Amino acid sequence: MAIDIVPAAAILVLAFATYLTRIAGLVVMSTMTVTRRLERILEALSGAVLVSIITPAAVDGDVAMKCAVGAALAVMVTRRSPTLAMAAGIATAVLARTIA
């Protein structure tokens, strides 16, 4: 079986770019003094990225997507656990799409 070179090259380039991004983050953070303000910003960053990915899908998504986002939001508000919120959202989407 022959391997197509273009997808393989794309995967390697993206893997290398990901690696460089991680290394650059470590290098930049090693030169900074971590203040309480910076620590709070970094703690909030992952949630902000997650919201920026989910919002367009929730707005343009089908009913199952809207139910999943609602379930994830409800779990996040009540339990304050991103992992449980994502699990609830995934389970709700699966259930909604199975029923529909």
C-alpha cells in the first residue's frame, strides 16, 4: 500500500508546528515573573478558548448541539467541573442524536 506524500507531509508539518508552539510557550514563560494577575489570566485561558470554539457551534448547531451546550452549562454552573461539563455535553449530544 502506497502512502500519499501530501497528507503525510501535512501531518508532520502540523506536528512540528505544535511542538514549536509548546517550546515557545515554555521559553517565553521562563523569562517572565509569574504574578498573581498573570496566574489568574493563564487559569482562565483554557476556558476562554473552549468557549470560543463552542459558541459558533452552539449558535449554528442543531437541536442536539443546543441541548448538549445547555447540559454542559448546567453542569458547569452547579458542579464547577469542566471535565464533568464536557462529559455531560457529549452524553447529551449522543442521546439527543440517538433519539432523533
